[in-house]
Amino acid sequence: MKKDISFWKTLLPTVAAFFLLAASVTLFTYRLLSNRAYREKWKDYNDCGLA
């Protein structure tokens, strides 16, 4: 019983850290792609001086 509790005390923080890392990488990638699409959309307007 004591060994089972120790296992969960080790596993849960590890899983939580992995989840936070995966969420951070996903958010970073989403923001990167979103900003790239935004810049691509307005690129022609920057060239003509309207922006």
C-alpha cells in the first residue's frame, strides 16, 4: 500500500509536467502559424502604403 502511494506521488507530477510542456509547445506553434498567416494576409497592403 505504501509503495502504491509513492508510485502515484511520483507519476502524477511527471504527467502534469509533460502535459504542461505539450500544451506550451502547442500554443507556441499555434501562435507562430497564426502570426505567419496574419503577416501573409496583410503583406500586399504594406507594399502599397495603406498600413
